[in-house]
Amino acid sequence: MKYFIGNWKMFGVPKSVSILNKINSYYSKDKNRNKYRVIITPPYTLIESYSKYFKNKKISIGAQNCYQKEQFSSNTAAISPFMLRSVGAKYTLIGHSDNRFEGDTDLMLKDKVKYALNNNLKVVFCIGENKTEKNNKKTLSVLKRQLTKVLEKKFNKNNIIVAYEPIWSIGTGKIPTVNELKKTTIYIKKILKQIYKKNSPGVLYGGSVDGSNVEMFKEIREIDGFLIGGASKTSKKFIDIIRNYYR
Ligand code: PGA
């Protein structure tokens, strides 16, 4: 199963649902529809209405983050996994580099993953190196640390997906080479196998994916799908990614 996940970040109002309607109708009719899933993570403000709207449709709705407490607490503006689940979210991103920049630590991320899984959310756990780490050839050791500090053996691996997003690639138009990305993805899978043995979580790529470069990723069998930011905000760009991937 492949995944096409659209991360809207700080984008969208109620009427932006029309974008998802177009994606949903393409997805419903696509002859390849059984080969992949489409998940959109709108801002918190839209989760309840979009989840209701797409309840019996193909697209699934997720959150972009969650707070590291399970249910209710006195943390102003925080949203827990329990609250997300109660308004219909099925997935949540955790560990996006934007949130790591804002202070999410490995310890906080571990709690987020734990509580999200406890509340039946599927977790898309984001990892990735920055430019300096890449230039200093630290990519693999950074990824290993990010994975092993957070993902525990006892977590339900069937509800975890890993998204590899090199920070230097997010929103920049720069993407890794096929060789680089293949090597990195195989390495991530090797680490996941050490934690989870058989049937370890799938690994997605994210960072400047669009309709014109997605074909390049086809050759990398190990990639289980994509986390898409900028190109998920218009139906045409998002559909082009799916269409060109299966062309
Ligand atoms: P991008 O964002 O596709 O705009 O590079 C990806 C992400 O941050 O998830």
C-alpha cells in the first residue's frame, strides 16, 4: 500500500473543502485506487467538519500534531490525541521539523506517539537531517538517533508510518538524488527492522514533491509514499502527483 499524504500546514478555511472534493472524486474513479491511500492533514480548525464530510468517502483526515498528554490538562491551546480522535481524526503527524524547531524534544515526541497510539490514531512520525548535518555526513546518525530515541518496541508498529523529510528539502525545490534517497531509505528500514523485526513500518519521503519530480521516485521501490506540503494545496498539483506516479 502506498500513501499520498497532504500536509496543509497553516492553510485552509471551511470552503477549502472544494479542493478535497476534487481530489476525492479523482481518487474514487482512479483505476489504481486500491494501490494507495490519500490522507489530508488540515489545521485543527477544520478537522471536525472535514472528518464528518469525508466520513463515507475515500479521503481520510488527520492532524498535523498533537500535545504530549493523553486526554485533558491545563495547557493553554494544547490539543490532545483524545480530543483529535473525538472529532474524527484518523491520523496525526508527529515530529514535523517545524515543530521540532519550536521545541519538540525526543522525550516529548515519544509521549506524543505513545498517547496518539493509545487513542487509536495512526502516527506519521517525521524525521530528517538539516543542511549542516548533511554536509557533515551526519545524515544516517541523525536519523538513527531520531528513530531510536522515540520509537519503542512495544508501540503498535501497524499504526506507525515513518516520513523521511530532509529539512533542506522542505519547501525549497531541492530534492535528494535517487542514489542518496535509496541509500537513506534502506538505512531507515534497517533501523526499523532492528526495532520491530518483521513487518516494520512503511517509510515515506517528503520535501518538495511535485508532479514533475515524482516519477523519479518510482525507481525507489523502498519508498512507500509521500508527504506533500506545498503541492497539496491545489487539487491539480496533488492529483498530478498521483497520476504521474502511476503513469
Ligand atoms: P513541501 O513540504 O512539500 O512543501 O516541501 C513537505 C512537508 O513539510 O511536509
